[in-house]
Amino acid sequence: MDIVNFLSSYWWLILIILFLLTGIFTVNQGYIGVITMFGKYRRVVRPGLQFKIPVLEQIFKRISIQNRSVELEFQAVTQDQANVYFKSMLLFAVQNESEETIKKVAFKFISERDLMQALIKTIEGNVRSFVATKKQAEVLGLRREIVQYVKVEVDQTLEEWGYHLQDLQINDITFDKMILESMSKVVASNNLKAAAENEGQALLITKTKQAEADGNSIKISAEAEKEAARLRGQGVALFRKEVAAGMSEAAEQMKQANLDTNVILFSMWTEAIKNFAEYGDGNVIFLDGSAQGMEATMKQIQALMVKQAGTDGPAKH
């Protein structure tokens, strides 16, 4: 009965407590709450246990300040009318935790869906405008330039919305199948061309080195032949000189002994015929074996000896 009496006496107190309890709420870590009163912005609340005026104040939205990512797939057209397909990943977050930034995030868009649609279309538009100024052969090598261009162009727009673009990764860039096949053919032909040029250069170097070696060999051989010819000439000249000197000395000795010098000529004639027979190696040599032929040959040799003696005579004096 006491409990019933207490409830009947203090029911209004119980209603007040319950009413106040409806104003207690929590904000999770990583979020910031936005409070409105009669539809108008009133304040922001931080993570933890919070209190709002029951009925009058409402939790309009809980804003996530954590990093968020979204995957994008879209198409662009190059300057030379080639279709390029992109697969990318977008990383973004609320710019900071200030009240003005949170107000922008809370009230710029009706819903999260509208924000994502605007964000994706902005990214796609900037990529398309950049790709439209490039040719298909350039796009594959401009991955980093595309990302830098988009960051510069998009950051200002996102700042007005209260967001910041942290990273944009282009994971894949592809073309139509026909374009990919033509690009493969171009690469293959360039590789073949480079291989042919390298092979030609190698062959040219080989031929050049071989020509240089042949030229040096010919030069060395020519110099050696020149030196050998010079030495042979000196040898022949020395041989002739010694023969003439020997014959002159023999003739002088025979003359002092009152002997006929024609014996020397006859001996030279017979020795020559003997050498022809021994060292001819099968070669045919025609000699005039008649007495007249031998006499004519001896006269020629004798005249040569007289000429040689006249040449060497002054040297003895």
C-alpha cells in the first residue's frame, strides 16, 4: 500500500524523471552529432554521453569524421577518340572537426547518397577533361599526372562541402579490345625494329672491326713484303758483287800465271748447266748448246766481267 500511495502522490515526479531521461544520448567515437531545434541548427556535440532538451532539440545527423573510401569505374575519351576505361579508388574524409566544417557537411547535401553522387561525378569529370587533351599512347604513362591534376582541381570544390580528398588511386587503365591488339602490334613491331637495328649495329661493328683487322694485316704484310724485297735486293746485289769480285780475282791470278781466262768462263758455263739440271724441279729451260751459242754466252760474260772490273777498279785505288 505504501508503494501505491507513493506512486499516486509523486507520479508527476516520475514523469519528469522519465522526460529528462529521454534527453540523454551518446555519440560514438569517430562521430560528431549535429543538434537542431525546430529545424534550425543549434550546436554540435562530441563523442560521449550528451544531453539534449527533450522534445525541443533533435539529433539531426551524426557526422562520421573517419576516412571513407569508394571504388569508381568510368569511361573517358582521348584526344584521338579512343575509349579509356578506369578503375580507381577514392579516399576522402571530413576536412576537420571545427563547427563550421561540420555545419557544411551536415547541410550541404540532403542525403549521403547525394554527396556520393556529386563526389563521384566531380572526380569523373576532372579525369575526363584531362584525358580529353591527351592521346591514347600517352595515357598509360600519365597515371601520376592524372592523380595530381584531379587533386588540385577537386580539393577546392570538396573544401566548400567540408571534405578533403586524401588519395586517388588509379588501379587499372584499359582500352577497347581492338585498340589493345593494335597497341600490341605496335609494340611488337617496335621491338622487331629495335632488334633489327641492334643486329645491324652489331654486324656493322663486326664488319668494321674485321675490315680494320684485314687492313692492318694487309698493311703489315705489305710492309713485310717491302722489307723482304729490299733485303732480297740487297742480297742479290751483294751476291753479284761478290761473284764479280771473285771472278775478277780469279782472272787476275790466272793472268799472272799466264793461263787463259776463258777456262773460268767455261767452268761457269758448265756449273750453270749442272745447276739447271739439279734444281730445275722439272721446269724446261732452253739453252743453246752449240759451240757458237757457248762462244756468244762467254763473250757476254766476259764483257760483263770487264765492265765490273772497270767499275770496281777505281775503288781499289
